[in-house]
Amino acid sequence: MSKGSPGPTPGFLVWRLANKWRVAVDRAVAPLGLTHAQYSLVASLYGMQRAGERPSQRRLADHTGLEALYVSKLARALEAAGLIERARDPRDPRAVQLALTERGRAVTRQAIEVVQDLLQQLLEPLGGLDAPRTRAFTDELTTLLDAPLAPSVPHDERTKGTP
């Protein structure tokens, strides 16, 4: 924030809310042996498996918005903890498919309950999880997430005249 600005910018508020949420989820799922990033991975995997998918690491990365390399690192740690299984995709030997183990499903179900309680607390000022304000807020967030973002190229002496 700069001096003279009327208040925090939307970008600053999004950043603060994202950090607040990450810290809260980290603390909430730590007793289950998970971090926020690991929770995001196993909860997404849980939902995808329930829908009949056995996603690749790449598909899970696309779904979560995490970098593929980071998903690979998380998957290795979760495999070492006995929560997921990694296997070569029979249709594409370069791809690695992921699946929750029985223990992984149990831990994930517990984590989802804990995070749902946390989400209810977060959304209480808007009227709770099923409130009209929450639905409107979710629609606005979805609109922002769907908007493409690309870094702009600075126009200085070094880039003048180049496309």
C-alpha cells in the first residue's frame, strides 16, 4: 500500500486472504501429518477418484493450479507417507498416475471435515457456506480465476522496437 491510497488494493486483499487461509489450513491439518499443499493434492485426488478418475500428475497439477514439478515433489512425499500410490500410466509410459491408498482415503476424509469446519468459520461473516453472499463471492472469485493473466513486457530502451 502506498501513502495517500484510500485503502488496500484488491490484489493486496487477495494476497492477505490467501495467506490467512493457507496458514489456517496448515495448522488445522498438521495433526493429520499434512500441509496445506498436500491437503490440496489429496482432497483433489479424493474428489477425482470418487468421480472415477485415476489422474496423472499433470492432470492433477492442471486441476489444482500447482506447478507439475511441485505436484511431483508433493506426490513423492505423500507416497513415502503411505497416503498415495504412484504408477506408470499404461497408455503413456512417461505419465505417472496417482491414487489414494486406503490409509490416504481415511486421512483425507478426516482432513476434509476439518477444513470444511474452517471454511464455515471463514464464511460466517457472509452468512455461512450456503448463503447468497457466499454464492456471489464464489462467482466473483471464479470470474477472477478464469481471467487470463500474463506478465506485461516493460517498455524500456532495451526492448524498444522489439515485438
